[in-house]
Amino acid sequence: MDFDVLIVGYGPVGAALAGLLGRYGVRALVVDKALEVFTAPRAIALDNEALRILQQVGVGARDFARMPVPYVVLRSPQFGEIARIDTSKVIDGHPMLVTFFQPELERALRANVERQATVTARTGMELVQFTEEADGIRALLRSTDGTEEFVRARYLVGADGASSSVRASIGESFDGATYVEDWLIVDALDLPNTIDHVEFICDPKRPGPHMAAPGGRTRWEFMLHPGERRDEMLKDTAISELLRPWTSPGEYRLERKAVYRFHARACAHFSKGRVFLVGDAAHITPPFVGQGLVAGLRDAANLAWKLAWVTQQRAAASILDSYDLERRPHAKKMIDLARFAGLFIMPRSRAWAWLAHGSLKVLRHLPPFKSFISDFGMKPAHAYDNGLFARGSGRLARGSWLPQGEVRDSHGTTLLSDEAFGHGFTLLCSAAAPPAIGADTARRWERLGGTTVVLRAQGSAPKPGSFEDATGAFAKLTRDEWCVVVRPDRTTLHDGPVSDAERVLRESLDLLGIRDAAAASGGLNATSF
């Protein structure tokens, strides 16, 4: 094989996937027919989950500017403020919500890819066609000068956006709906006064969001009325009239203006054979809750380690089936949330606006709805209903993200737990010393690339080779002797008492298709989960 993985599409999701594969040591090729990063701003919001995934990729706060958002407010012309979501919190070591400038993020992601020794990036190159063979994919690529070449890879990932040619090539449907309304998006620079939060103007006459972003940027979006022509509404005179409630002509510079439509679509399957779909190639989310790019980054984090462990023969190929099983239902939940939010943000009529906004105005003051709304409790948790994790219940929610907190080593150095625990499989134990593991299981664990970490309760003095839970983020784990097996994407695979660590580890290895000692030397037995 020329490569283990061929990625088609070098946008933010494709670049994040390539960066993760490089961190895992996978031989990957990422191609894109565009020569450069698209310079106009598009996505503008990232949540704490996206920032944690970018941390895993190797892209952090020093690599691109972020503006923390203290709150999100919904305003009604009839009822005033009808809802306020508190986004000032720090969750898993990251702000709950930030705005950003997408071209800057994409450049940071590509710079990270360039640092990966096993990853090759080629722009100005498109996928012409491909065929799936018994042991891989044979793809024909064409560069901008017309030169064609064949490459072979074990797996192909389509990260090529909403009009994905990869999705079309495997005959995958893109079910859902396109909103019939046109929306005008306006990005402006250098406003003398701008807001520090996100607001949604929930006016049935002209709904739309308004927010600030790094670099002195401000964004508005306006729903166009029937009969308003795109070309007319894109004129500077029309835009200045729309912006009149906030600013006057001459007080700003237009950076971008465009008209587009929202979509709410998802594939019936996110994979077929050796081909996988990620990001907008697999699902498109309306923008009302800022989850479009975030969902694509979740795809990349979920798929990258599975491709890595399979191509490196450290896990059975059957684990790849769990990508669709885990990600598709979760992505659909986010689409449903965005569509639900749209009922309040863009009410279809005055009557519905009075009913919906009036009800929300009342509910926000009634417990327990008050905290449910202010804490954004309607957002689906980063957890899977089915997939690659042990059945049954433990102290920690299996199939969900392990929290991230600060930990302290024996030298007194404090760091985020994802960095401390490593980027592979982790057996995390709250005990005085690492648990006793049988020789056969230990060999299988070593073959998997697993590490064992001892974590002590907050206030305990960590011994060499162990960590203290510096902020209490792992209190469920450290209140007595407990252990948890964590996947590379920081999802809880299995957990149980430290006294049962051998069983917990053995059952985890079985889930990954590593059944016996022969697997420890490279022979894997495929298994279902």
C-alpha cells in the first residue's frame, strides 16, 4: 500500500483527522482540489468539546485566536429577553463557548499536519474515481495541471463537504431537508462598539443572530423576505439599512457578504466497506446551536484512533463498524436540537412567536426549567447509546467522555489530564500502586500500546509515577479504589473495582478483538461487539 488512509478534503475536519492520524503514526495522504485555505469566514463558534478535540489534535489557544462568550441571549420584540444561556463556565479545561476566525484555525490545523512525519498533504489535487479492492482502495487523482496518478490506500475517508463526491461515489443518500428561506450573512470589521456575547433576534419579521469574533469582527445574519432578490440584498445600500440599528455607514468595513440556505441532513450510513464519511460529507446541521463544525471534529476524533489501531494491527478491523454506530445517532441528535432551537429563533408567524416566546419567558423563571435553560441542559451529552464499550453500568458512564481536569505530578507540575495520561489506551487506577495483572493480559495490553496510570485523590501527595487529582474532576474514581479503561478518544470503555482490574482489562481487550496471547504478537481474531 502507498498509504494506510487517503483523506479527500483538507478543510478543518479533514485537517483535524490528518493531524490525529499523524499523531498516531499512521501513513496518510490528504488531498484537496483547492490550492489554498478559503479565506472568507464561515463557521464562527466552537464549544468546549471542540476545543478539547483540537487539544488532542495538537492545536491550542496559542495557535489561533478565540473570544470567550459569556452568555447567549434570545430576544423577542414582544417579550424582551426570553432566554439566557450561561456560557461563562470552563468545562474539561476549556471555555464552554468561543467565537473564532475559521481561516486562522484552518491554517493552524494545516501547520500541525506539516509537523507530522507520516502524513502527506497535497493541494491542487482532486479525486477522479476509486475502486474498492479486497485489501484496500485504488484511487485515481488529478492535479491542477492535468497530471494523473494512481495511489492505493487501505481506507478512504470523504471529508469533502456537503456536495461530497465520495458520498456520491458510494451511492449514499443524504436524507433530510433544506430550509426554503434565504439568509444574508454579513461580516464586518472595525465597529467602534460591538457586543461581547451572542444574541438571537427572534423576530418573525426578520430573525437572525448577532455576535462578535476575534480580529475586530462582528457578524449578523438576516432572514430574507419572500420577493427580496439575492443580488439586491447583497448591495452595500441594502446591507447598511439592515445594520442601521447597530451602526452607520462609514463606521465599519465589510469583510464578507453572502446569501445561503440552511440544511438539516444526514446520511443513512456514515461508512460503506472501506470508505468513511466525516463532517459535512456525512451530516449538515442548521447553525442555531453552533454545532456544525463541532460535530465534524467529533467524527474525526472517533474515527482516527480506530483507523490507526486497525491499520497498525493492534485491534480487529471489526471495531471500525462502531464508527457509524456511535457517531450517526449522536449527529442526528444535534440536528434535531438545532431544528428545535430554530422554532424559537425563527418563528414562522406572529401567533407562534407569541405562544413559543411567551411560554419560554415563563418557563425560564420556574425551577427546574430555570437551570435547565441557563445551563443549556437540552444539549445531548458527548455519550453513545451503543458502540464499542462494555455493556452494563459502572460507577462511570461507559460510552461517555471521561472528564478532563488538572492533575499534579510528584514534582508539583500541574497539567491537563489528557496530556498527562497520553494519547493511547489508558488504564486509570485510583490505588496506592498499579494493580497486579497476569502475564498474558499484560502482553496483550502492551501490544495494544496501553499505559497504566495511578491517580490519587485531591489533597494526596503523588508518588513518583503517579498523579494527584488537583481539582477534584475525578472524584468518582478516587473516592476509593476504582479503575477505568479509557479509549484514545477519551471515551470510557470499561470500569470496575481495582481488585477486578485483570477482568476489566481482559474484557476490554476482548472488545477490541484481541482474544489470546497470539494477538499479542500480531495475530488478531476479529470479533463483534
